[in-house]
Amino acid sequence: MSLSRGDECTRGAFLLAFSLFFFTTASCSLPRIIVLHDPLTPEEHINLGLSYEKKGETEQAVGEYKKAAKYLPTAYLYLGNIYYGKGEYARAEEYYRQAIRKDPGLADAYNNLSWLLYTCGRNLEEAETLARKATELAPSNEIYQDTLARVQEKMKQEALPTGR
């Protein structure tokens, strides 16, 4: 059985229409483009996260910091700061500790973890050790010196007997 030229065109048009209908209804979307290589550097993810934070878009910032954390320990510090700001102290503490594990020279992580413990009023001995480490890493940083002084003052106050 041979098809006439008109029948071939009709059949071709039908197959094209059927294919378009099938792909648009069966898959419900166009094919996805998969990026195998992230075009942004870890530093660019940090900067993008900071931009999101400034705009109050913390969830987007968290996503960017997590992408950067694969390569930059500083990203864990930023994650800790976000969770500290949200009042999620346990998560903040985890991220600060992770930053310290990944980069033992990251003075901000020591200071921020010390401050977290100080503000939560727990484990002041560890808070003092952490603040001392931050000041050892950056002796001229006045913020670290202030953290250490406040922790030590609170330790003195707690050591005083309460008058009855």
C-alpha cells in the first residue's frame, strides 16, 4: 500500500501534533537543563548569601552558605550567625563548632561561640577558653577582648556567694 503525497503530509502533521501533545502533557514541563559545574565560586556564594541576608531573605542566604561550605569553612560561621540571629542557638552552636573544626584559625568562630555560651549563661569555663583563643589569634581585636572581659566578669559574679 503506497501513500499519496497528501497522505504523507497528513500523517507527518499528525505525528508531529501527537508528539507535541504527548511531551507537553506526559511530562508536564520542558526538559530540565542540568548544570554539572556550578558557575559561581565559593566566595561568590558567600557574597550572594550576604546580599540575601541584607534583604532579610535568610533561607536563600542559608542555601548559598551551604553551597560555599563545601569549600570555605567561613561559610559555617555565617550559617551560625544566621541561626544565632533567629534564636536557634543549638543549630548556631553546631555551625560555630563546625567552623572551628574545619579552620582552627578562624578567630570569629571562637568569639561567636563564646558569645553564644555567654548569652545563654551556660558553660562559662568553655566560653572563657574560646574567648581566650580568639584573642590569641587576633590580639588587637577589641571585640574579642570585650567578649573575654564580659565572660570573666560573669564568672566572677556567679562565683560570689549570694547574700540572704
